[in-house]
Amino acid sequence: MINSGFLCIKQPDRRQQDIPVAIERRSGNDRRKTPRITDQINRDIYAPFIKSETIDATALSCIPPVDKIEEIQDCVKAKNYSKAIGITLLLANSFKKDIGELKGTKKEILNIFRTKKLLYEDHQTPHSFTQGTFIEKLDKRNILNKIDKTLFNTKISNFILMKLGKQNIHDQQTGLKDKFNEPIYKIKILGTKSAEIMGRILLRIPVLGVFTMFLLDLPQVIKVKNHVKQFVKSTINISLITIGGAFLGAIGAYYPPFGLIGAGLGALLGNKLAKKINDKL
């Protein structure tokens, strides 16, 4: 009822009007395609990691913590939340170690400007998956150190290096010690140049690291219908990222500041190549 001075106009009751109501009916398939609550929760959790389209983080991919964050972004976009959680745990586990590597690289770069010299390093320090991480502190019996070896330590790698012309190895103390006060050594492969470079590459690939990446991909392999195809895709992805990072890292490490940059760039290029190959499968 509207009172406009002397005239009262009665408005029709909307409840009595014959107005058609739009009802959305969805089939069972459509309902099943609706994002579940758990998906929304996962997206909320990983929202800080989702890449902004206005930011090009390619240049930052050489920084150790950033490469893991970018991998989390890819996992979230692909709704591979189990792997996203795994990478997040790895990020937290190795964060202190990654920051230490960044500080070391910064120190080496500043030293170049101070001395006006670019140092040459023909020895390669074996990479460790657990050394300097949070999980290492929990290992009171030094179990991880005994199994945390590189591909360089395997028999098949020694066979390959011998075929490439490896003659011997020379080890030298780095001046650093592990948590059990044992000296850390760096290694030089004596022989042909191809054997030397291959040896440096193998020294930069921890077996535990490769095993962990396959373990993180396992839920996705099991989830899809074509297990073999997904396993091949995962193998291509892990292999190219690992080899790319180890190869350019080994070359860059001849001049210490560029070892970390080379590893990040190599992993980035390996990831892009793997995506192109997998898109065609």
C-alpha cells in the first residue's frame, strides 16, 4: 500500500503473481563435475602460491626457493594437491639450506667485484639431498648420510665414466664439515674432458632426490586411467628437469657464482622441454 497524499494505491502481492521461476536442473554428470569442498579448501590454502599473470617469474626461477614455489603453482593449477603438499614440505625442509646457498653465491659475486678476478674451480662438491636440511637434525644415528649418495657412487655410473675415459679421481677438503664434524670433500675426475663433465653432472644428482620426486608423482600415476602413459610423462619430466639442472649447474660451477644460476636455468629449460614433449603424447 503506497500513500501518496490523497490517493492510496494498492500494490499487487508478489506472492500472488503468476511469475515463472527459473530452475536450473543439472544432470548427475554435471553435479559430479562441480568442484568439491576439498578442492576449494586446497585452493584457499595454496592461494599465496598461485602465480599472478602480470608477473613474469622466469628470471627468479634460478633462485632455489622460487623454483619450488613455481612447481607448487603448477601442481595447484593441475589440481595435483598431493604433490603440492609434498613440494611444500620439501620447501620447508630445505628453506634454510636454500637461503644458505643464496648467501654463499652473493658472497662469491661480491668477491669478484672486490678482487676483479673470476675464480676457476675444477673440483665438484657432491650434492646431498638431506645435508643442511631440517630432517637431517632428526637423524641422530647418521642413517641418512650413509644412504644419501649421488649417481656418481653407483656402479653403472662408474662403468659409463670408464668408457668415457676416466682414469682416476682426486679429492680435496672443502674446509666445511657435516654435523658429525666430518670433513666434506670435493672431487675432480681425471681423464678425458667428457668423463670430467659427466662426472660433475653425476655428482650433482642425489639418488634420494630423484626417488623422492618419483614418489611425489606416484599418486597422480595411480589416479589416472592410463598408468603407463602417466608414468612415461612423469619420467620425462623428472629426467629432463634433473639432467638440465645438473648439466648447466656443472658447467656453471667451473666459475662458482654461476653454479647455482646454471642449475636453476637448466631445471627451468628442462621443465619447459618436458612440457612440450608431454603435450604431444
